[in-house]
Amino acid sequence: MSDYQTLISSLSKKNTLIGFFCPYVPEEMIHAAGAFPLRLMGTPIKMSHVHAYLPLNCCYFVKSSLESLLQGVLDLLKGVVFSHSCDTMQGLADIWSLQRRIPLQFNFMMPSNLDSEFSYEYLRAEMERFKHFLEFYVGKVTPSSIKASIRLYNQIREKIETLYTLRKKYPKEISGKDFARLIRAGYLMDRQQYLELLNGLLRALPEKAEETEPLVPVFLSGNMVHMDSYFSLIEEAGAIIVKDDLCSGGRFLDLRVQEDLDPFEGLTLRYLQKRLCPTKFKGAYARIETLLEEVQTSRAKGVIFLLYKYCENHFFDYPDLKQALESKGIPTLLLEVDDPATSQGQMKIRIQAFVEMLSPL
């Protein structure tokens, strides 16, 4: 039994597990219904079944997720929630449902054009449809439970953002490897216990940081690749990630909900007002402008694009983002990864060369 399967087995003894893949799924609603939201982020697994269902040019995240289902790793989930994102994930949702291995499946239909005059009404209705699904199959989503869940998740995001900021001051105490593991733990732990863990970590930091050699600040851009090995490679090369827009990192922080609004209105508005992944449209230059602003605000000297191989949505945007950054004098590096087969040695050399180039800047 794999470590991941052992974790799911342990969690399922006391919890109703509902898996989800994407931050476009309002996990606060799953939590408010009394279930355990378990984010499925892909896991190292030998591919032995999946190629009978998917072509080779699918990203590792999708392939490893389906392989986990086919091997029975996810059999203890009560349900899974897909969101309307990329074409590959939509195809996975169809293949997944045909396997009939997990009792419940819900497809959360996010609008693609977030600027449309109809997006709010559509998404608000989708929130209600998801609420009815949860209440029919899982548990009641009461006004008090949804408000409590939103408050809990907001607090978690505030603490993680504080740690992002403090990492610049405490690079030794909060290593890149440990930080990446800490982020992933937040999707696999009881959320109240996770908040207590974050509070404990913040209290444990010394008043004065250990002196270290100055590290080169870099910005990490890409999809869901919060793997500790990548953070370690960047740190070992003499750099520090001061900010990222990964959907398992920086984008999660953007999902705070306004607590003075109706809970479902707040959940709806956050998706329409915040920047998320390139599967959504919010103006022709919105993603370029957002990335430029975030990189300049973070004072990063360069940007590392860490993209899953075959992720069409990110690669469609990449040339424009690269050109916009370099026109402002911000160097970039593209790392195309296909976990876990990516050559760590080659990647290490490329990162070292990039950081050395940034050092005099």
C-alpha cells in the first residue's frame, strides 16, 4: 500500500472524504457540509493502466490521478468534484464517471468568460446547485456552518501569506523544501488542526533570524507543482522564491471571501474578481498585467516558469508573458516538467546558470 493510500485509509475512518482537483471548487462548502475536502494533487505512481484510456500527450497530473483511481488508491472516497477548467480535465471527468468506482461525482461548471455580464448569475446559480448536491448526499450546509468554514479558510490563507512574507527574513528556519511540504499538508490535513499548526510555527520563529548569505529573489509562475524537490533545487542554487502564482500556492491565497457579505455571494464574487488560471478569460491583457504587477511588487529579479509538459493553457500564454516580462528587463527561465521523470540533474544546472546570471542584477 502506498503512503498516499495509507493516508486516505486513515482519514476515511473518521471522515467522509470528498476529493477535488482545483481551487475553482469551493471547498468551504464541502467543509461546511461536514465532509473532509481532500485535494487530489497527483502522486508518484507507476503507470500501468492509464494509457488504455488517455493519449500520451496528457499532463502527468491527469495521468497520475486516473491511474490512482484505476489502481484502487482512491476507492475510499465518497465523492469527487470536478471543475470546468481545461479540456483534458473535462475529458478526465467523463472517463472517471464511466469507471463507477466512486459513489458520487459532481461537475462544478465555472463560466469561462469571467467578464461576461451573465457570469455572476450563472455562477451564483451553480453555487446553489452544488449546495443542493451536498445537502442531498453529504450533509446540511447551514448559515452558521458556511460562515464558520469561510472564516476558518480565511484565517488559514492569512497565516500562509504571513509565512510567504517571513520566508524572506527566515530562509534558514523555513527552507524551500519544508515550505512546499507545508503548503501540500494544508490540502491533506484537518483544516482546524492545520490552522493550529500554522499558528504554532509562527510562534516558534525566533525574534532574530540566523544570518545567511543573501539569496537572489525569484518569482515562480506555473500550474500545480508544489513539489519540494523544485523548491530545493532553486534554493540550493542560491535563490529564494519570494512569491508564486501556482494554483497550489499563490492563487489559493487570492481566494479569501468577504465575510460581511452573504456567504454564497462572497464565494461567487471571489472567483469573478480574483485572477486565477489561464483557462479563464478576463480581458486580453489581464494575465500579463497581473503577472507584471506581482513580479514588480515582489521585487523578484527574475521569473521561473515551472510548467507541466502538455499543459496547453499555460503554454498558450507563455510566449506573451515571456515577451512582456523581458521587455521590462525581467529575465525568465522555462522549466518543462513531467513528474517524476524530469531529469533533476539537467534542471539543477539550468537553474544554477539562471541564478548566476541574476546575481549581478
